Amino acid sequence: MSEGGRVFGLDLLRAFAILCVVYSHGSFLLGDAPVIPRDLYMIPVFDGVGMFFVLSGFLIGRILLRTVAKEDFDGRMLLAFWVRRWFRTLPNYFFVLAFLLLVAFLGANPPPELLRYLTFTQNFARPHPPFFPEAWSLAVEEWFYLLIPIPLYLSSKIRRLDRRAMVLVLIAAVIVFSTALRLYRIRHFGYADLESWDIHIVKQVVTRMDSLMFGVLGAYVSIYHATLWRRAAAPALAIGMGLLLFDKTFASLHYKMNYSLTVSAVGTLLLLPKLSAWRRSRGWVVGVVTFVSVTSYSMYLLNYTPVQHILLPAVMGSLTQHLPRAEDHRVLIQYVLFWVMTVTASYLLYRYFERPMTSLRDRWPTRGHPVVTAFAGEVGAPTGAQAGGR
């Protein structure tokens, strides 16, 4: 078990995912400069956001399934589940949104659909607006948190209904619906390039809920078929890595549009049996991975629009004004500054806002019900918060 009880394997996956996202965004700073060919630069990049979805579905799924399984599961426990999720995700989101709105209003360019950003409906079933584009994935997660527990809560009121069976039906229904909707849209609208596919398929709520549900499927197996989960860890890891590498290297446009999102989600799911059992306690590698993991949410929100498009241009403008020779190495300087500013700003946001706001959720009254976490209660397992969960 790692320091503080964190699961090193899950922290490693989260750290790798956010580094893929930030590294990918950094490519835009290279422009057309012959520093490094873009195709070569992008070799290490995998679908970081898709990995986040599966990992989040796994951790939140374990919390939700353990909650639903309780005999005294009621509306108050459902509300407590929502409150804890919202305390974890909403404060950071609204903090960054407020900053971007301030900049937009000062520039006399306010977004025309502000209400949609407040209700996470900006990309529910249509393309995400250009303002704060990285918010698309937050909308997917928030709707997952809101919608998925409702049918489980309603089914718990039917005494003769098998809750475990209901969970499987729900998982299958969401995966089939999202997958079928993607395939229908691709065939019906005939998207001809990856940019159109990205806008109309990848970044909409209704077409991405399956990624999170693959994580919930992993949670189901890890709880109700724990022996299989442990025994399959090694072969599942090998197959999962193979699928992710196949998805990364198979360049067919038809494959990418039709199957990539499913293959990458399944590949990530198959990594979880091994990673969720991988615990380390010491060493600088553990420290670095843990740091990147705990600041990953802040890093995701800050790296692109706030840092790359607002703060970095201002700093570079001031720098080149006072040091004209810096213009000769502009690409390299702004790339290094991008990483330094992203890491620094993310740590500050995490340390002085995200962590204090997250701790407030522990003050929410549970009315005698113990807080349900992702791993607590299992032999040698850490708590959900310590496990790097949300």
C-alpha cells in the first residue's frame, strides 16, 4: 500500500492520462516550426480523456454499487452520493469558468450560451461551443453522476427485483444505446473526416456515456466476481495493452470512426484488474506519480484555455517586449513555459482551492450512514479518497 493508502496503479493510469492530454495540447504551440514533426511528436499520445472516463466509471461505480447493495439504501443516501460527487467536481469547474467569463466580459466577448455551461447542456446532444472547449468531458461525467443512480434507486423500491441483475441490465443498455447511436449517426450523416467525427460523436454526452459504463462494468466484476477479477489480472493486462496499441496504430478512417472509442474503452478496462491491485509505498517515482495524479483535475481544466490561450500569450508578450532576443527562441520558450505554468497553476489551484473545497463534503451529514468509498472494507484496501477516487 502506498503512502496515505493510495493505489499506485490507479494513480499511474490517471497520471498517464493527463500527461497525454497536456502533451497533446502542447503540440499546438509548435505550429509549423520545424522543431519536431507533428506525427513524430504525437507518437506517445493515447486517448487520455477516454482513460479518465473508464477510470472514473470504475471508481464511482464501486461506490455506487456498494451503496445500492445496502439494505437501508434510501433517498438520503442517494442525495449524499450526489453531494459528494458535486463537491469533488463542481467547485473547480465553476472557479475556472468564472475566470474565463471574466476575461471574456473584459474583452467584450461574452459567450452566447452561458446558461448551458451552468447546466452542462452545452453538448448534451449537439456540438460543443468554441468557448471553454475542454468542458465537454465534464458535461459527460456530470450527466453520468446524475442519471445513472436514478434507475438503480427506483429499482431498489421493488422488493422482488434482483438489484445485481438490474445493474447488469443498466450497464448493457447504456453501452448498447451509446454505441448504436454513434454508428447510426456515422452512417446516416456520413462524416467524411476525423474533425467532423470529433465534433459530432466524440464530444457529446449521449454518444460517450458508454465509456463510463465500461468502468462500471469493471466495478461490477471486481465486487461480485472478485476471484475472477484477481485471476484474470495478468492476461487482461496483456490484452488491454494490445488493444490500446492496436487502436493507436490502426489508421483506417473507417475503423477510427466506428470502433476506436469502444476498443480504447475496453482496452483501458482490461488494465484495471492489475492496476487496482498494484500498490507501492515509497520512492521518488511514487511521489511524482502521486503529485501528477492528485493535480490532474486542476491540470485538465487549466492547461488549454486558461494557460495556453490566455496566460501564456500575455507572459510571452511581456517577455519578448523586455527581452527582444527571446523572439529568436520563441517556440522553445513558450513550450517550456506552457508546462511550467500548467504544473504550477494546477498545484496552486489544487492546494488552495480544490482540496479545501473537497474536504467540505466530509461535513455533509450522513445521518448515521457511514460514507461509502470505492475500496474501504476490503482486506488491505485503502479508502476511496485515498485510492485516488472521486
